[in-house]
Amino acid sequence: MSETITAMASPNIALVKYWGKRGDGSLNLPNNSSVSFTLSENILNTKTSVAVAPDLKEDAIYINGELQPKDQKNEKTTFISKIIEEMRKNAGFSDNLLVVSNNSFPTGSGLASSASGASALVFALNEFLGLKLDSKELSIIARRISGSACRSMAGGFVYWKKGELDDGSDSYAEQIAPQSHWDVVDMIGIVNESRKKVSSSQGHSATTKTSVLYKSRPEYAEKNADLVVDAVRNRNFAALAEVVMRDSNNMHATMLDTWPPIRYLNDMSWDIIEAVHDLNGKNGESIAAYTFDAGPNAHVITTAQHANEVREMLSEVMGEGSRILEAPVGSGPKLLSEKDSLITGEFLKNI
Ligand code: 2P0
């Protein structure tokens, strides 16, 4: 076992969305399958380093420089601690661990920091503890920290099978096509960098319990997932685009139909929606597709061929000083070398 292990993972963008959990929600088991592509780690990433901490009385987890409090109110941290505990037990390891994780992008901004964070952590721990778990097992563990994280355990284009079993052993993500398969990009218009008002976890539960429209979503989204898999396999952008936009709109409609209603999109998001339809109309066929997660930031999917046109459209709508990221398809989690460790002498001096 080496002294420090560092892994890097990146978020993914869902082309068909995961929204709503089955069962009691505790295992993050979805009501429908979803499809995504993993974003390039060169644009957005989480780096996570793990080391033994024999001097500490308990595990210490630092996210973006802040020690995470161990109270029950913070659901995500409790989950992370549980997973660490379980993986450590499986490895027959007893020392306390120091985990340091940094995002290259703002947390809670709708840029899926929980997905890249959880997948980097699970990938690093597997290596650090010498567990040698396969990609299916790693995906299941990541899912339990944060549902969408299971899709970030693979690179390229990814399908998360909803599964049927109550224990979640058949609900995991698998690559359907590698990074090199298709040169699509996610042009991300950062509309708002602040933390969202309603967390995804609260939203999943509220929509499932109270939205009338949601009743029809699982079956609809399941069909969309099949259509998107076919469109990806055939590199059929026009077919992909319509399903992607409709699926995002459908999910946001169920959010608005939640009681009390949840609204993640703002006026700028809507201006972008309209501009994408205008652009596609002018081109005579779809060259761009918007999709929105639990926040107002726009993800406009296009191909490398049309990236400049789409960037111009976005910067025109968003106006001066707009922040636009261009993320091609990524390769999935990987290990970094010792020199990339976040647990430096400088870090240890300051904690
Ligand atoms: C997705 N989102 O498929 C959808 C689209 C947001 C909208 O997965 O409670 O942070 O940790 O399982 O994974 C966000 O939900 O929720 C999400 P938990 P998660 O990407």
C-alpha cells in the first residue's frame, strides 16, 4: 500500500435525466435509467488524495480546504463517512484516514460536484486500500454516495441501468461507447455560480411525492434512454437533440409541478432555450441541444463541427463578461502521480 494515492474524476452531463428515487431513497435507486457522457477532466475535475492519519482520533475529510463537520445534519458527509468505513472494513484496514478533495469548479452550482467528488473518492480508496473492485462494484458504491456519481465511474458515453432489485445490486452504470466514439461537446453557460436553493436530494423526494405530472415520467424517461443509446451508437445528432431537449423540459415540468413548486431555471436559461431553437430552425436541422440540471446553468450539447457557432450564440445571449466552458467527452477516473498529491507538507502544516 503506498503512502498517498491521488485520483482525478470529472462530472458527467445527463442526456436523459435521473430525477426521483424508488424505495426509501437511501440507496439512490432511480425510477428510470439515464444516459450521460463524462466531461473532459481537462475542463472540470475533482482531485482526491487519501493517506493514513494515525495521529488523528477519527477520519478527517477536507473538501475545498474545509474540514467537513461530522454531524448528522450533513447527509452527504455522513454518507461519505459510511462508505469510507465500509471500504476500510472490507480491506481489513484499521487506521484513520485523511481525505483531501478539491474541485476545479464551484460546489453546488449545478455543475455536479457531488458526481466527480464521489467517483474520485471511490476510485482513490479502491486503489489505496488494495480492494481491486471491478467497475460494476465501484459504480454501485459511488451511486450510494450520490446517484449520478455512478455514471462518472466510466469515461465516454454511459448508461445507468435502473435495475429492479431492492438491494440495488443491478443498478449501476456502464460505458456504451468510448471517449473517441463521437466528438460531441458540452458548451456550458455559467448563468449562476451560487449554491442552489433546493438541494437535489430534497428535490428528488419532493417531486416524487407531490407532482401529478411525475407519474408519467419514469416510463417516458425509460423510452428516452433507449432512444438516446441508439442515437449515440449511430452518431445521429438530430435524433439525439430532440430527445435530450424534451427530456430536460419534461424533468423541469415535473419540478414546477412539485408542491410547493421548485424552479431551477431563470430568465437567462429561458433566453438560451429560445436561442437554441432559433439556431436549429435557421439551420434546418438540429445542431445544438440544451439540457439543464438542478440549476440555471445551460449545457448546450453540439458537435466539434458546430462548436464555434454555438459558443457565439451563447455569448450573444449571455452578454458581456459571460463565462462559457467547452467540455469535450472525458476519459473517466484515473490515478495521478505522487507529485499531484494534495497532501503536501504545506497542507499538513496548516491543518
Ligand atoms: C442527473 N441530477 O441525471 C440529474 C438531473 C440533477 C438533474 O442526478 O440525491 O446529486 O445524490 O442521488 O445525483 C442530481 O442528483 O442526487 C442529479 P443524489 P444527485 O444528472
